[in-house]
Amino acid sequence: MTTTAPPTPRRPRALLTAALPAPGAPRLLALSWLIKTVGSGLYLTTSTLFFTRVVGLPVHQVATALTTAGIAALAGAVPLGKLADRYGPRRTYTALLAIQFATMAALAFARTFPVFAGLILVFLLAEQGSTAARGALVATAGEGAERVRLRAYLRVVTNIGITIGAAASALVIQADSKTGYMVLLWCTALTYPAAAVPLRRLRAPKPEPELAAEKSPRRGSGWQVLRDRRYAVITLICGVLSLQAQVLSFAVPLWVLEHTEAPRVLVSAMVTVNTVMVICLQIRFSRGAEDNARAAAMCRAAGLALLASCALASFTAGLSGWQAVTLLLLFAAALTLGELWLSAGSFGLSFNLAPDHMHGQYQGFFSLGRGTATALAPALIATLCLGDHPRVGWLVLGTLFAAAGVAAPWALRVRGAPGRTPGAHA
């Protein structure tokens, strides 16, 4: 009688290695991004408090400067991405990190509105460019499934890093002292040069103009992304779907507190559900996104999941007790499922549909979708979901999500840049 030996349990070290990005460029990029997102967690939770309590600016001036600078910074996405194509993504990304360090450090000494507004504009321009350069850097670290998997890892790292940063700032917020806010701002500034340190060990790829000459007999326009209709449509679709990020951060706290009778602590519970699901599931949900058709199907699934979440939210108005808690937790889970599918699908399409020698400008252009959504979301969500007819507004928002998701597979049939085949893999 033949017996089958039980499988040998994997050692803890092997499990840890399997849970990390591959050695080399992927792991170095993940470490760099972890450091930077810890700084983001520090900044997001305390920046408004610093600007109002230390700098001494009124809240409306802070909001005006952030909104205006955020919209103006969108104009730098494609030009700065093009610099990454010309001079290399690592060099460009490192330079932009240095600019962010300098402007963040200078904010510690800002005491007037014009100085504050000017520094914030430079900071957000560099942030917009670093998004494009980082996308191009990810593209050089692998191909196909490797790119999508690394991008999924970076999204998990984002949630971990921001959580660490937010937790670290809790004591400073509790103390509510000017010295504490000043120290935290300097710590945030130092994360930018610290994030550049792991990048020094990356092997510099071949200059992009040489790579383009080798890979493409026809190099095309230096601004080819502006003529790529298919990529523009995909960017628009993913931009509309990315409104979901503002639903959690902007709409949920106000909705729970003002339109339901659920306990206030439920807001934190919903954010926790979102964070845990993204950390545990993002990599799994991203499998297969290197295929264009599957990536587009993921965007479609995202739109339908977001429709379901909005429908659940519309039923929670005025509810109390366990009914409100149950529906709101289901709403958070459905919203996060949409986020997971959207992230996976957008990772794949943004890389697959871009020429290998133009990832900087293409990633810069793709970031315009999310950037525009971030700028417009508060006004749109406030009008639809927090206005006079919130139940109808939630359903209208959900329908918008569903329409955008369903359009994603169709968008692959739109003619792309000259000389490229619709639906082809990059």
C-alpha cells in the first residue's frame, strides 16, 4: 500500500519571502515607496492643523490654496513625465523627491499666504511629476504580469505606510502643540530623501531615446499620448471610477454622522474594513490584469460593485441600530471590492496600452484622470449624496460608476495611437 507523505510545511522565512516583492528592483522600489508613504500618512493627518495653528492661516485660505494648486499642478503631469522618458525615470524621480524635500522644509518657515500658496504649488507639481516618473520606473522593473504584480504590491505598501504614518502622528495630534507639529513636518520632509536612498542601488536602464530607436522603427511624435484616442478614453473611464476614493474619505464621515443614526465609531470601522481588504486582497485581485481584455473586465466589475455600494448607501438614510451598522459595513465591503478591481484593471491597462519607450508621458497623462476626479469629487459628491435628495443622488452616482465600468471593454476597440493595433499588448 502506497501512502502519500503530507506536504512539508513552509518555513516562516519562506512564507515571508513569498509575501515580498522579488529581489532586486521590485523590492528596492517597494522599500522606497514604503518610506515615502509613511511620510504621506504623517502629512495627510496633520498638514491642515500645521497650516492653521502654526502658520496661522484661516481654513478657507488653506482650502483655496490646496484646491487651486492641485488643479494647476495637473498641467505638469505630461511634461514632467516626458522628462522621465528623456533623462530616465530614476534620475527624474530622485530629482523630484529632492524638490519635494526642499519645499516641505521651506513650509516650516512660511508665515504668509502668498509664500504658502507658492510652495504648495511647487510641491504638488513635483508630486504630480513623481507619479509619472514612478510609473515609468515600475515599467522598467519588469514586463507584463511582473509590472502589474509590482504595482499591486505598491498599492498594498501605500496602505501600510499611510497607516503607520497616521498612527505615529496620533500622539502629536493629541498633544496639539506647535513644536510637535513643526517636528512632524520636518520628519515628513526627511522621508523624501530617505525614499531616494534605496533607488541608488537600482541599475540605470538604457537611455530612453536609444531604447526607442532599437524597439521602434517609427518613433512617432514626442507628444504621442496626446494623439492616442484609446488611451484618452481609458484614462477618462478610470478617472470617473476613481471618484470612489473620495466617497470613502469625503462622503462617508459626513453621511454616517448626519444622515444615519449609526454610532460614530462606525466611520473608523469602515476605514479599517477598506484598509484590511486592500492589504490582504489587492495582489490576488490583480492576477491576470496583464491581459487587456481581463483588465477591462475588471474595470467593468468595479463599476458594477460601486453601483451596488451606492445602492446600499441609499438605503441607510435614517436607519438606526443593527440595520444601519450591517448595511454600512456591507457598503464598505462593496466599495472596497470596486476599488480592488479598479486598481487591478487600471494597473494593467495603463501599462499595457503604452509604448515601452514612452511610459513617462503616458503615466503622466493617465494620472490626469485621477487628479481631475480628486479635484471635482468634493463638489460632485456633496451635491449628489449630501444634498437635498441624497437617496436619488447615491443612485445617480452609482449609475455613473456602472456606465463607466461597462464602457471599459468597448474602449479597447477605439483606435489607438498611429501605428498601434487596438487591444494589442505593449
